[in-house]
Amino acid sequence: MWYDFFILILYLCMQSLSERIVKVIKKIPRGKVASYGQIADLAGNRMAARQVVRILHTLSEKKKLPWYRVINSKGTISLKPGEGYEIQKGHLIAEGIVFDEFDRVNLERFGWKPKKLTL
């Protein structure tokens, strides 16, 4: 019985984290990018970068998320060529984000640095 209660509490916590992740992603401003880990951290769980990936994969269209503003912590697009890479890069370029010769985004210049975030 305690196990069922534990699973319920865990589910509710994860659901809450998912909602916070969605809110953080929606707040990334035009012309800025954020990493998966940064989003997880801002949502309250710095270890939940994989959950950010899952949410982007399953909810981007339904929740109208600016999925293309999320890149990895190295400043590169994680999607592979032919699997969305070109679409994401096109969106970012359209917003004024510049890529270097190694297809990296300068996170000092284009990285989102919210001073205070209200979810």
C-alpha cells in the first residue's frame, strides 16, 4: 500500500516538474537560446535534462513551444542532419542567432540569462 502512495506522490511531483519545464521553455525570448540542463535547473531540478528532451519531443506542437530555442550546453544543435537539424538552425538564424564555423552558438552572446523567473 505504501508503494502505491509513493508512486502517486512521485507522479504528482513529475507532473508538476513537467508543467514548470513547459513554462520555462515558453519564456525563452526570441533571439536567445537555452540548454536542456539550464531549463531543468530553472524548473527546479537540475538533474532533469532528459525530462526536458521528453517534453520537447512530446509536447512541442501541442503546447506551441519554441522548441528550436533549446540547444545543448556546448552551444550546438542536438538534432542530426535530416532529422530536424536544418529546420531548427533555420528558425534560429531567422531570429538573428549566429553560428560559428563549427556550427556553434556563442552562449555568452545568445544564451538566455533570466535575472528573475516567475513560474
